[in-house]
Amino acid sequence: MRFPRSIKKAIDAFSMLPSVGPKTAERYAFYLLNERPEKTEELVQALSHLRSGVTICHQCLALDEKDPCPLCADTQREQTLLCIVENTQDREVIEATGQYHGRYFVLGGLIDTISKVQPSDLNIRALIKSLKEKPVKEIILGLNFTLEGETTALYLKKILENYPAKITRLARGLPAGSDLEYADEMTLKNALNYRNEIK
């Protein structure tokens, strides 16, 4: 189809988003064209300030407005308990349960041989450094029960097994192949409360 260049550019931009095909991208572009200009401008402003309004916490490596983030700055949290998660979204999902009061560490991804994500692409060196600076009694692997999550958990267990801390995983109340981001709070509460040591 021959659309004006500005519409075509908008469609191409929307098509770069995950799970957005050409037809959905086209609908987004025309939806915005038919909206009030001020509503479109709100979206433009939000996107233009997305990166400038966010930083990375130097302690847990999560995305936040402040460094350190409020969770790392909270001295009331259990400092000898560390939960390793894939990304900031997973950290927020676990935090929303109200059942976990320790520290977090964001890996920044999972080992994925198909997408060529290697251990060196993750924040593993920073994790080791963090554990040396702030020893913990328990490390919880709060990773998805997918092939990539399992691979990453096994790799972490291997490199952390000589570290003087108990290594646990979230209980398998979470369905295999699911993402933490889409789990309901009750499922996550049970998974946290009934987590098991990796043997």
C-alpha cells in the first residue's frame, strides 16, 4: 500500500516492537492520526523522556528513577537474602507479593543458545563482585521455568556452588514454560513460601 512517508515511517517504527506485525502497526498509526492532537502529544512526550527519566541502580542493576533505587536504599530489608531475577519487570512482580523482603540482583537476560546470548552477555561478573562485597546466607534463583531459565539456573548453581550460601529456586507452583511477569500474585506467593534448595 502506498501511504504518505510520515505514515509509513510510523508503521515501520511500531513494527519494531515485540509481537507487533505490519497490520497492527498500521492500526496504531491510524489510531493516533484519528486521536486528538494533545493525546498524541502525550505519547510523544512520554516516549521522548523514557530514557532520560530512567537510570540503572548500581547495586541491583534494575531500572529506576534513582541510584540507588528505593529497594536497595532500604536498610530495613534482609541484607543476607538475595533474589536473582532476569529483569526489572520480574523484580517488580516478586515485590508486589509482599512476601519477599531481601535484596535483588538483575541478571539482564537469560542464557539462550538460539539467540546467541552467552553467560558473558549477562551481569554475572557484577553478581560475583556483589556477593564478595556483601556476603549473603541464601541466594534465590527467581528465574522463569523455561528452557532458558533452567539453563541459566544450572549455570549459576555451578559457578556459585563453592560460595558459602544456600542456593534455592522458586517452588514449582509456577507452571513450566511460563514467565514470572504474567503469573498471578497468589501463585508467586506460594512459589516464594515453598521454595526448595537446589541439590
